[in-house]
Amino acid sequence: MPGRSLVASVTAARQRRYGRSHLSALWITAIVWSCLQMAATPPGFGKSPKIGPNEIQTRYRQVLSILAAGDQEAALEALFEFETFVVGEDQPWKRVEDFWRLKLRTLREMLDAESLPLLQPVIMLHHDANQMYLDRDRPFLASHSRIMSVELAEIYADRANSSGAREFSGWVMTSLGAMLWHPSSVISSADLFYRAQLVDPANPIALMGLGAAYERNASYEKAIEYFSRLLEMDPENLEASLHLALCQVRGDEPHRDQGLDTLRSLQGPGPPDWMRSIAHQEMARFQVAGKDMEAAEATVRRGLEALPGEQQLSLQLALLLDVRRRPKEALAVLEDIDAADGQEPSPRLTYDVWEPDDMEEIRGRLSKDAASGLPVLAGKLGDPAPEGWGG
């Protein structure tokens, strides 16, 4: 996107001719309207103000100084005020790329081999700003914050070139991907998971997220690749095993027998009940697809013996009985189904809406790790080190 002026154009007011008797009324109306607009329009709304590159860099350093003092919440508020002021609400995409470059330049001027840890708290500032902007209905600035955080994380992983830096950067990108994980934004999440596993190939949630994203897109071979990589590192991951098995059964024939074997193993005691239900359901679906209705009915009945009253298995059994022209038996099964109380998600919903576990704990660990870079940031800004961190 080519650079554009930060000053929004002002449209000239059309002149109208009125008689002398209307002149006073027009002036009064204009003054009242202007006062109302000033009162109703908070900072950051409307057209972008006149602010040059030097002032942008100065104000960004002020935000970083607040961060360097250890006050993350105050730094986020200052960032919000600063960024909404610069970008405004009137076509912000016209200004954001130059804005992004100026902020990167500010950081670049402070960086050398010894000062790379200062990037950690800055990365987390923009990571947290992503959620702040989403909460405040500023999707464009949320996207800008994600890009800033990811770009800085990749720079940090590359230049620090250590396992710790790669793990930190990978988890930052994974966390951002998890924030976006939703059926309407799978592609955006998958991109972040992909970038995360590039810098940290052993990140389990990034691998699981990529597998789940490809599975949702019916790209079973790619999903199998990522689930298999995860299971090589963590063979006891039952959720990954179930997802892998379903992809193998639904995908090309060479993997099918392995997938069916896994489904059989997940039907027994040990796995959570929702997994056992899915394993029975999917085995029966495969048998129905092969027109082996008798085997499918037997599979579902075994599932109900192991999980009495499981609603989805009961519905599946009723459907099978109806297809097999046994409507009275089907009706009897339906009459015995207890209505769900809505307190627990169904097995199918649990499977379909995979969500990363323990992300709050992971984000807490990232914030704690990032705090170690605050003294370095303070030193480069010429500020006192945060209290408790020494000089």
C-alpha cells in the first residue's frame, strides 16, 4: 500500500445564498451543531489529525516508557489513545502502513544484539492490544496489533536464534491464533498456527490447530500430516488420535484400516465419554456407507450399552431402525430419549468446536517471561528500571 498523507482532506462547505433575515439563524445553528459534535465525538473518532512522523515516534516512545515502568494496563490505555488518535475512523487503512513502519523504526533504533529481550514486553503489549481492540469493536486496529505482534515475534525468534526465543515467539502466535479460532475465521487462525510451527515446530497447539483447520476444510491428507506430527511427540493425546482416525476413515483408502483400528480402541473404557460416543457414531457411519446396516446397528447398540442413554447414539439407532423398516422400534427408542438439560455440550459439538486448552495459563507464562525484558527496554529509553528489577 503506497504511503498517503496523514492529513485527511477537508471538504469545502457549499455556499448558499440567503437573505439577510436568515443570516443570524444560520450562524446560531452552525455554532450549536459544532458544539454538539465536539461534545459527542470522543478522541480517536473522525478524521485523522495533523501529526508528523517525528511526533508519532515520540508518542510511541512515550507509550513504551509507560510499559517499561511495568504498568501494562496504563500502557494499553495509552496505546489505545495514541493509535485511535493517529489512525482515526475515516478510512484508517490509508494511514496504517506508514504508521506501522514508523513504530518499527522506533524499535529498530533501540535494537542491537544485547537489547533483543526488550522485544518481549513490546510483543506482549501488541498481543494484548489485539484483544483490547476486539473488545472495543476496533477490528481494524486489532488486525494491526496482531500483525505488529507477529512481525516482532518473528524478528525476535530469528535474531535471538535460541530455543527460548523460538518457543516464546511460537506461543505468542499460537495464542493469537487461538483468540481468532472460530468457524468464520479458520483461515486466519490457521495462518497464525502455521507461522507458529515454523518458528517452533514442537508447539502442540499449533499442530493441533492446523490439523483441525485442514480437517474442517476436508483437506484430510494435510490434516493427517499435522495430527501425525503431534502424535509422534505426544502418543497419549487421545483427542489428536480421534481427529486423526476420522480423517483417515474419511480420506483416501490407504489410511482407512488404521483409522478404523483407532476408532475401535477409543470405544473401550479409558477415553472420555464424548470420545467414546463419537468413536461408535463414526464407526456406524462408515458401516452405513458400506451398506452394512446390521453391523452399524450392532455398533450403535454396543455404544448404548457402554453409555446408557447417550442422546446422539439413541437418535442414530432410531434412524437406523427406521431405515430398516422397523418404525415401532424406532419410535420406542425416541420415546425413551431424555431431553438434554443444556448444561453439557453434546459429543458432536465438543468434537466439532475444538478449542485450545490452558491458554490463560500459557498467556500468564508469556507475560511473566516478557517482564524480564522490561529493564532492557527502560535502559534503551533512558528511563529508570521497573521497581524490583534493579538498575
